Amino acid sequence: MENITVRDLVEATRGTLLCGDENTIITDVCIDSKEIKEGDLFIPIIGERVNAHRFIEQALEIGAATLTSEHYAVSADKPYIKVEDTVKALQDIGLYVRERLELPIVAVTGSVGKTTTRNMIATGLQSQKETFETQKNFNSQIGVPIMLCRISSTDEIAVLECGMSEEGQIHILSNLVKPRYAVVSTIGVAHIEQLKTQENIRKEKLSIIDCMDPDGTLFLNGDDAMLAEMKGTFTCNTCYYGTQEWCDYRAENIQFDNGRSYFECVHGDERVSVELSVLGQHNIINCVAAIAVSHVCGIPMEVAAAEFAHFHGMRQTIIQLENRFTIIDDTYNASPDSMKASLDVLCHLETAGRRIAVLGDMFELGENSQDYHYEVGKFIATLPIHELVVVGEQAKFISQAVRESECSIGIYEFSDNEEAEMYLLGTLMPEDAVLVKGSNGMHMNEIVEVLKQ
């Protein structure tokens, strides 16, 4: 935040200054009293378990000011701004800051691949532009306004990730971000428990264009059937990317070698060779999206493409233990589509040993959860995988599908991570490659940590 005072924040939130100096300068916003810095505005969020208003005094020992929805009168040296709702006030502040910013913003959403796509777009843009990118996983109704507040006057473009868990949230974020460019990566079944159908998920994700610049561009994944069938239905400028021949930007001549991906990115008569430092068909598609956005933003394709030879993503990590096995750590979260993508990486990883998939339950899949797990199992049965290790009750439907396919994959079922760890420690050999993946709530990262030790 630059050139923002308490007086500005009172105006933005339509709040009331209970005490303190309205000319106090605010340089950032913070929702965690343990991370507060000098010059910060503390925003106490009322959560399901903790009401952060209890930490206001602690936060103000360092911070510059605070919002409050619970104080009606207070005498203190530092400003207290009374608002009706601190989350809504944070969004009002984000919108106030956004309206002062003149730079274009790229909004990235989708069921799967948001973070990697955002990382790659920022990587391509950074080749020629000072680029701000969403930090950590700040992609929610709380995180996005915080990110808006951290864009500086030296930034030339920003790439913001926009996530959701309920209907209507992407529209709120579109209004905050007011993107010039919007990217929708995939329409999967994550959050289908709340939104009921994939059509509803698609409608929600595409609401990212509700407040898009009329002269902006919407980028869509042409390899996603739910997005491909929307071709020709948009009134805004639209650009498709992927591997399909009809895509505006597409990948051709794909090859995998020694842990890297190689392909040609084609747009019209232009053809550029790309070396990508990560494996997986999905990562190639994400990379094409990044090159497409960069190119539309005025960066030559070959300039943006050159950045990906040294790309390092945030989500999926390949850990090569010296004189031991290789771990693909993809334990951040899981859905059917992301699980298939990770299995694709496992299958393209060169190894002289076995390929072992360790998979846990996928959450928030609603009443058809068993079917979605079974679907993953049917997919696994077609792959060159040697062993399948499943953890949890729902994951047993993955192994059931593999077993019923009568393939040669070895199947092992465990009820918890500790059992799986004991089995893996006793069976893994040098040259083996093991993928570990499951929903956050399964804590599959525990298995990775034990294997690393």
C-alpha cells in the first residue's frame, strides 16, 4: 500500500474512527497478529474457532492501526476503525486500492492447476515486465484483497489467483480484481459437493469475466471438454490454448526425456521450440497458457518460452534421494483430474526401478465420491505402474477398479498413514519412483517426511 492513511481507510470502509490519528500512514494489511509489522493495519477475522479481536492489543504493540466490529468506544493511542464486518471491510479496502492501480491484472481460476498456471504466467511475463504474483495460497475472498494491497507502483502487471468454495465467490473476486485478462484452466469436480454439477462449477468459474475489462481477453483450456464446447458463445475476446489443432496457441511434437518436457508452441505461422523443466501433459498445457498470455501482453513467444527451461513450480516436487528412491511429493490437495495428472508425471519419470502410486482419499466430491475414486482406478489400470498403495476408506474404490480390471498392478490397502509408511519403508528399493498424493485432510505429507528421513 502506498500513500494510504487511516482517513482513506475510514472512507473506503464507510467506518467510524473511534480514536487515534486519521493521518496515520498504513503500509500493509495483516490478519495474523504473529506476523504483524510496523505500519500494518490489523484486520481481526472472526473465524469458526477463533475470534481474532482478542489479539488486537497484542497486534497494536507493533502495528499502526486496527479494524474492529466489536468495539463501540475505546481510548487508545493508535487508531481503531469501527466497521460492521471486518471481512467485508477488507474487501472494501482491496477495491479502494484496486481503483488507484493503473496496471493490468491477469486473473487465474479453474478447478485444477490454478497455482501452477499462475506460476507459469508470472514466469513468462517476468521475462520483460516487473510482475507481481499471488503469494502463498492467498486466493480467497480474504487473500485476494490482501494481494491487491501489496501491489506496488513499480509493478507493471499482476497475476492473481482466484479460488472459491461456494457459489458467488468468483463474481466477488472479479469485482475486486477487475482483470484485463482472465484464464480458466479446467472445469473439474472439486467442490462439486457444494455446487452439485460440473455445469454449475463452469458457470461459477466463468464468472471471472463478470467485471473484466471490455477490451480484455479470456484464455480457455481447449483440452478441457467443458470449456471447449463453449467455443463461439462468448461476446468478449477469447483465446484457446492446449494441444488441439484448432487452439489459437497449441503444443505440438511433444516429447519427454530425462525429467524434462519438449514441445513446439504454435500460433498462426509462428513456431517456437520450448524446453520445460517439469514433466506432465498438464504442465505443457499450462506452459502454453503462459506463453499465450505473455504474447498477448506484447512479449515475443521465444522470449517468454526461454524462461521455462529453469521453471520451478510450487505444488509438485520431485525429490531424488541420493542412492535411494525418488519421491514425487504432490500432497497439497487432490481431485480426480489432479490425481490423473500426477500419475501421468509418474509414468513419464525415467526410472530403472518400479513406479509406485501411494494415493489417499479425495474429499468434497459429494454423493458420487465412490464413483470418482473408481474412475481414477480405471485410469490407473491402463498405466505402466507396478504397485498401487491406497490409504483411507474412499481410496479403496480406486484399488477396487484396478483389481476388477485384472491387470498386473500389485495392490496394497491401508487404513492410515503409519501403516502405509511401514510397508513402504520395508519395500522401497533404489531406483524406485513413488508418487504420494491425497487431499489435505489425509495428511499424506507425513508419509513423504518419513520417507525422506
